[in-house]
Amino acid sequence: MPASPHPEITGYRLDRELGRGGTGVVYAATRLADGCEVALKVLRPQLAADPGYGERLRAEADRASRVEHPGVVRILEVDPAAGTWLAMDRIDGPDLQRRLDCGPLDPATAVAVLRQVADAVAALHAAGLVHRDLKPANVLLTDAPGGPRAHVTDFGVATAGATVEGTFGNSPGSLPPEEWLHTFGPHGDHPADLVGTVTYMAPEQWRGEPSTPRTDIYALGGLTYAALTGRCPYPQPTLTELALAVAMEPPPAPSAAGAPSSFDHVVKRAMAKDAAHRFADVPEFIEALTAAGDGKAIVLASPRRSRRWWIAGGVGLLAAAAVGGYALSRPAPAPSTTVTRSECAQSATLRDQPGGRGRQIGVVRQGEVVTLDHHEDSGPWSYIHAPDGHSGWTLNEYLRTNCEN
């Protein structure tokens, strides 16, 4: 009898492969003790070899196993020795990614599915957990009398690396499914805290900062856009362009892809660059989403702007590293030909040209007064002169007439 191609896990018989992700491979399996059919996730060797990762996985899986919610896939057991595998409820149904490969959901179905996902995420937050990796592939769908039933899976365990495989279809843009993005510690052998799948990662995840419930709200905004349009929120084909888009481009509007315009504000608020500007919590997101499904737009008061250096942080550094520290010295227009206006900037990057393909050449910080060159306007972009002597392009939305607003 030929040997099984699957790994051997004590107490389980592994059958067919159900899927692969950035942290491991999921198999259909049977628990030998009672015949229970489960989904068994086996970590990739490079993660399994890190004892610290196994310890974190066991700790989070223990907390997650206490979450009782119909929309949360239960964790049944985790490897008690090394934390290299975990057993979950097996959900017999496609994931949302596969459903969206056939086209977007109609608005009513999208709202129903997203409300279920958001309600499950709220249950995780109430238990002190942050999902960190919400994406269509981590939402499983089953048939129910009232329509699709959503089940959130793979929560609280993807804490070691981010991948650019299969977040929408097989890869975002031209990124090959086997291309991974990891950050490493000083010795190059321990994955750091960059977490999530890059096309749905919030700016703070790109910077390697701790995730919060509002990190999941950002991903819920991305899921909303994807469900309504059948597209990922930022389709840039390379990591450099994707990093710059997350840093600089405004959140995408579903109406631009044919969805009702009432959802535009939901996505814009949920995917705000600054976490403080997103919905305060998941119930607030659900309220706005429900109103949008009824054709209404709830415009909530925006919190006071943070005095924090946002976009010039890790996202800008990632993009700068990716383009090899590119720099450009562009002479400013002669004063006699420049019509100027001084405005107060938010934290933003300066680019050598307007649009998504511009390269970073400098930064402006929150509260700095910059000078606009009106002979160099280009639609939503303005050419500005920063106090440190740098000049370049930035989005108009990062400029304000009053620094106190």
C-alpha cells in the first residue's frame, strides 16, 4: 500500500487537500477517536520550526475556541506539543473568493453576507481577539433557506507573515501566487509582525504596528468593496505600487464600478488611512452598511484629526526600499511664474509625478505649512513646496486651509 502524500498527525486521518494559504495547508480529515469530520490546518515548515510561533498559536487558539457564534468556525483542537496544526469545524461550502470569481453579489445579498461577517467579527472583538486577515478566501459560505450563510475562519492565527497569494482569484494583478512578503528580525530568521494578506491589509499592518479592532474594520471595508464590485480594492500589480496606493490613494468608490453610490461612504469611512477616522466599532459599521443597503447614506461626524505622522511611516519606508531609495531633484518654478497659496498639510508622501505610478521623493508632516504651485496642478494632485526644501506632488485631500481642523 503506497504511503499517504499527506503529513501524519497523531489521532487524525488526512484525506483530500481543501486549500493552501500563507501559513499552511488545510486538509479534510477524520478524528479517529470519534469519526468526527474536521478541517485540519498544518503549518508550513518554516513556521512550524519556530517554537515561539507555536506558543502564540496555541494561546490564541485557546482563546478563540471559547467564542460561541454561528458565524465563527470553531477551533476544536490544537497541537498540544509544538502547535504545528489545529483542527476546525469543516464547512462544506465555497469561500466568498470563489463566489466572487463568478461576479459581484447583488447589493441585498452583499449586505446580508457582510452583516453576518461583521457580526462574527464583533464576537471575536468581544472576546479580545482581532482577526487580522479578513479577506474573501476566509469567509466560507453555506446554503440556508434565507440565503447564503457566512462563516469566518482562520482568525487569530495568521500572526507571522503576509502573503500575496490568492487574495482574489489566484493573485492580485500580476503578482505570482508563490511570491510572499515577509519582514524579518535582525538575524533574518524570525518573521516579524507584518500580518495579513497584502491586498486587504490596513496601513498600520504594513508598518508592522499592533493590530486593533479598527484594523478589522478596514478589512471589512475592503470586503464590502469586493462583494459589491467583484474586484479587490487596490489592484496594483506590484508590491511597490500597492504600498503607495495604500499610502496615498483614496479608498475606492463602489459606485465607480456600478454599485449603488450609497455604499461609497461606508467604504471610505471603513478604509480611512488613519484608524481614528474609521468607524468606532463594528456595530457602527453594521449600522452604516444597513442604511446603505436601504439606499441611505449615514454620514457620521469625523473625529478630530490625529497629530500623528501617518503615511510617512512604514508604508513610505516599504515603498522607498522597494524602489531602491530613488530620489529626484526637480527645480522649482521661477517665483515670477508661480501663483501660490499656503495650506496646512496632513502627513503624506511627495511623489515625482501625479498618479499611482509616481515615486516617493520626500514627505510632509502633520501641521506643516506648504506652498501650492498652481501652475503645476493636475486634477486631484497638486505640486507643493515643503518647508524642508523638497518639492513634489501630493493628493489635494491631504491639504487643508486650517491646521486646527
